[in-house]
Amino acid sequence: MAQVDGVIAERLASSVPLVAQVAHYIITAGGKRLRPVLLLLTCGALGYQTDQRFNLAAVVEFIHTATLLHDDVVDESTLRRGRPTANENFGNPASVLVGDFLYSRAFQMMLDANSMRVMQTLAEATNVIAEGEVLQLMNMHDASLNEEGYLRVIRSKTAKLFEASARLGAILAGSNAHVEHACASYGQALGTAFQVIDDVLDYDGQAAEMGKNIGDDLREGKVTLPLILAMQRGNSTQREIVRETIESGCVDRLQDIVDIIRETGALAATRQAASAEAQRAIDAALQLPDNLYSKAMVTLASQLLDRRA
């Protein structure tokens, strides 16, 4: 990861001061760097050790960071990872345009791999992510959204880049179709579990730990799994409270919503859904060669369920 950070610092360089300033602000904001870690782990598990893995790990982090810059503008977010968002600090126009810069820089860098499969995988991933963003926008304040619709959004918007990151490790290593599928399945399941747990934390976390405001998803009109399951499990009064809050985006009754989610067992059921995805990731990792890297992939999936931020 130190090597990846070195590539990131080098490729953030721009002759336009504001580009470098905004990009540096969000890249250095912390974060888990899970997508580049995932690419490095799959490369290690499959025995691929050349420097190209550092370049592509930086590429997936740039793509992810670009989506964050655009997301925060769309969502009108003011807090991320415990500090003001880039759009709060630099304004919406700068955030959108620097997000575009990071996307284009990522595509410049992926050419270094000299692989059409690498290009194909990342081009498809960025397209699916964009579709997922639009799909989420269409679903805003829609109290009729079901679990299938919710999963379609998060598997496009979040899990797709996890999937691509893991698949790239297999592509770089020249793995067969079975191993590549196992890596992609691991990434998709891990990304899905990650997002489901993130949605749990919006109603079960502490703002100081999470680095964002509790109830942000509800305020933005995002219908996530805890809300969907609360609607399914609640009585008529509870369902009506949840429905009205989703449709209005008003968080005056946030504590009532949190209570309903807990009382109906929706929070526990959402954690169970995340656990099932984590187990799917573990099953996929067990199909890879048995070494320290694949063992770390199993551990990562197991520990994901314990995250509090």
C-alpha cells in the first residue's frame, strides 16, 4: 500500500493548482483503501508480483474517489470521514470537475497495463457504476422499493468496483476462467456486504465513529434495506410512519424510525443479509490457492461484519 500511495501522489500532479488541491484533499482524507487492498490481495493469492499491480490499485482508488466527489455533490453532503466534504470546502463546480479529472487520469493510467481485458473490465465497471447512480436517483423517496431493487442499486453502485478490483488480480495473473470467476464473486459479495453494513450503521452507528451524520440516508431519500425490512415487518402504524418519512425526507421523526427498525427486527435481519454475503465471499476465497493472501481475504470478509465506521 505504501507503493500504491506513492503512485497516487505522483499521478495526482497537475499544472492546475486547484485540481491538485481538491484531489489531494479527498485522497488524503483517510478511508479504508479497500478496493486497492483487494486488488493487491488477489494478485498475491495468485502469485502476481510485478509493479503493474500498484498502478492498477491506484487506478481503482482514483475511480472510487471520483465517484465520491460526484456523490457528495448529488447528495448535498457536508461531512465525510469526519471532516467537511470537498464540495463543502471548494464548491460544487470544483468537485465535479476534479472528479472528471480523476476519471480521465485513471483511464490514462490503465493504458500502462497494455491489456484490452483490463480496459474492458474497468470501462464496464465505470459504466455500471454510473448506471447505479442514476438508478439510485430514480429510487429516491420511493417507499415501494423492494429488496430486489435495493440490491440492484448497490451491486451496481458499490459492489461493481469491488468486483472489478478482484477480477483485475486474476487478469494480471493470467488465471483461468474458474479462478477469475471466483475472484469476481468474492469482490461482488464483499462489496455487497460492505454496503449493507454501511446502511446498518446509518441507523445503528455513532456520527463521531462513522464520520458522517446519522440519518443522512433518510434525509437524502435513500431507501435502504433496514427501511425496506421495517416496512415489511411493521404494523400498519409503523409502516405509515416509515412511508411518510421516506417520501418527505423529513428527519423530525428520526428517533421513531430508529426505534421501529429495531423493534421490528429489521436491523438484525439486515445484519444477517450482510453475513450471508460475507459468507459467499469466504466461499469464493476458499477456491483460490491456499496461502497468506487468500487467508487474509477470508479474514477481511469475516471482520467486515464487525465494522463500526
